[in-house]
Amino acid sequence: MYDSNTVSRYRDILDREYKGQNDCRYISPKDGKIKALVVQCVDDILTGEANGTWKRTYIRNVAPRFYRLALWPFSHVDMREGKLETQDDWIQLILKWIPTSTLLIVGVSI
């Protein structure tokens, strides 16, 4: 059984000792210090019961920039239904599509 009240000891790459709460840690590749482990997770796990020893954060920016830019005109559309309901939806899509296309052409040509 996991006991979060126990004290853990870790040593980093410079042999510095960390004493603290018994939780998940890792050695940072940037500075060699002991850091708290942060795991990206989906909303169901993030809002659910905290049953792990690590910190949690939202999954962000998992797609390349150009792909996110290409999908931006559809950001106001409910993708589960996949249809544009009104004429205002079409107008908004077209108005977003014009700068998106320009930015994609410029971005890919550079």
C-alpha cells in the first residue's frame, strides 16, 4: 500500500540530496535537479479522483502548428455533428478561411 506520509530521499547528478514527501520525481535533463513528475492526461482523468503520486496537467498543443492553423476555420463548428447549421456558420467559416489560407501559403513557402 502506498503511504504518502513517508519521507523519500533522492540524489541528483551532483549528489545533492532531496528529502521530501514520497511522490514521483525525476532528474531534469536541463539542470540535473530533482523535479516533481507532471503527467499530461485527458479531461476524464484530470477531473477524476487523484489516485497517483504525480501532478497532472491538460494535454496542450499536441498537433503541429500548421495542422492547428488549418483547422482553425472549423473552431466554431461542433465536430461531433460535422455540419454547419446556419448561414452565419458558413459566413464565419469563409471569413476565417481567407487569412488561414494566406498564412498557410506563406508559412509553407518559407
